[in-house]
Amino acid sequence: MHNETEQALRNLQLIFMGKILAGFTHEMKNYLAIIKESSGLMQDLISMGKSSSKKDAQPLVPSLQLIDEQIDRSIHILNHLNRFAHRMDRPSSSFLVHDILDELMVLMSRFANQKKIILEKDFQKNIPAIISDPARLQCLIYCLIEEKLNRLDAGSKITLQTSSSKDHILIRLVPKGTTLNKETENGLPSHEVLQEIIRDLHGEIAHEKNEEITIKLPLSQE
Amino acid sequence: MKDIKVLLVDDEEAFVNTLAQRLKMRDLKVETAYNGEQALSYVKEKEPDVMVLDLKMPGLHGMDVLRKIRKAYPNIQVIVLTGHGTEKDEIEAKRLGGFDFLKKPADIETLVGKIRVAYKEKLERAMTAVAFAESGEFDTAREIMNEEEND
């Protein structure tokens, strides 16, 4: 298959996955909204009920509140997943880098937790929006974080920092902890592929000695 | 602020019915419609003060319902309550004259608060229009009562 056709098919697959994921998150939010309202109604009936039945039903309240809390957690992650899915709708758009980094941190927090690694942010305030390909940038950062998660020891920390200048934005990935010097075979793209992604974004990537990585992106690709 | 008439519009019947029950327990007069067409026929019969409107519904999309309501019934305050809340939708709903935009599931007290504020604003607008009418400024009064989408 020609390279261009293959690329077009890949893009189509991404759009397809994005649409399915966006539809799924929407449906899930609807179901959760029904469960939340039902739990809320039970709590209303208990709190506004007659005093005798109110006393009998009181032990149910903590469980109903727990249902609410878990629904709120689910909605939080679904909202991020929904926005993540919609990022595949358009290859180029204006977006805030902080939004996509926040989203990634939420979606990757489980992977980090499992490895007992802390993911934290240190964002500069008022970073301007950039015009670029948000899904591709997110994919690049995902690969870089994932690579660090695979090589850092438990108890380590990865900090995502941002800063901006007149026409650029910098994203720095700062690992702290013991980095295991091992090659990982986890399906992550090669160094060349990552360089290709950053070229597509009209940016630059620098790997520094202390395992820090800096990505420099223009505010606009024009 | 008793007797606020609310119309809930959503195709998820279980959601609408449960939410209606909770709103009634908070002294609101609530009616329900399960799609956009039903909502429009309802308002022809009885005009609610506030409409709580979903966006993604089979048939008429919530955004079209909002557009029609603002045009034909500018005194109805519309609060969008949707599980499909993108920023673009929020901007569009507000551009069309939607009073507020909430994402599902919304906290019940937040929703009730928004309904009351929407109703209060409707009352204040009516009172301002009456004051203008009483002072002979009928065109201004009419403008206030017939606010349409801000294109």
C-alpha cells in the first residue's frame, strides 16, 4: 500500500475511534446522570420524609452519598475522555496546552499510580493558546511520559512544567528519582518517529543529560 | 418565589421523571417533554417561565428548539442541561440567547438556584418593560420584552 493511502487510512481510523469514544462517553454520562438523580431522589425522600421513617432510613444515607461520590469521579474522567476523543475531530486547531496536559495527567494517573510514581504539574500562569495539532502533541507527550513511567523506580516523580516566550511555548518533562537504565519494549515509537512528530508540529525536542526533556513549540505553525 | 413553572425537556425519560420529582419537592411546578417537538407543542398551550433543555435528542435538536423558543417566546428563559457539553455548544447556546449552560449530571441545588435566578431575571425584565410602557416609551418596552438572539 502506498504511504499516502496508508496515512489517510490511519487518519480515518483515528477519526472513527474518536467518534465512537465521544459517543460512548456521552451515553455513559446519560446513564450516570440517571443513577445520580435516583440516588439524589432517595436522599431527598429520606431527608424530607416523616420523622419515624427518616430514622429507619438514615443508615442508607452514607451509601447513597458514596454512590454520588463515585458518579462524580466517573463523570470527571468521562469529561476528560470526551474532550480527548473530540481532539481527533480536527487535525489543527487553537487550544491551550494546559488543557491537553491536564487531560493527559488525568487519563494517565492510573498508570502512574500502579507504578507508584507521582505525576505533578508546575504550569506558568496565562500561557497563550497555540495553533497546532492537539491530538498529535498529546500523543507525543504521552509517549514521553510512558517511557519515563517504564524506566523510573517506584517513589519517583514526573513534573510537567510549562513556560512561554513571545512566540514559543516550552513544555518540560522533569523526572526525579532513580532512572533504571533499561531498554523497554512496550510498543512505544522509536526516537526517529518522535522526531518526525515534533517536526510535524514545527517544534523542537531536546533530551538533556539529567533525563529532562524540553519541547519547544511555536504559537502558530504559519 | 413559589409557582415557578418549569418545563423539562430530555429524551431520557427515566432522567426527566426523576429530576421532575426532585424539583417538585423543592416547590417548583414541573412539566415534562420527551423531545423537542413535544416541547414546542407544550409551550403553545402553556408558557413555562423556565425551560430546562437537553441538546442531543432524536428529531429536533435542542439547539433548534432554543432558536425557535427565543424567536417565538422570548420571555421563556432557557437553561441548557446536557451530557454533550462542548465549549462550542456552550458558546452557541449563549449566542442564541440561552440563559445558562449546565453539564449533566448537575447538582440539584445548583440547578434550582439557576432556575430561580432565571425566573427573577424574567420578572425584572417584565417590570422594567412595564415602567417604560407607563412612561409612554412603548417601543423600548416592546424591545425589552422581545429580546431575540444576538447575532
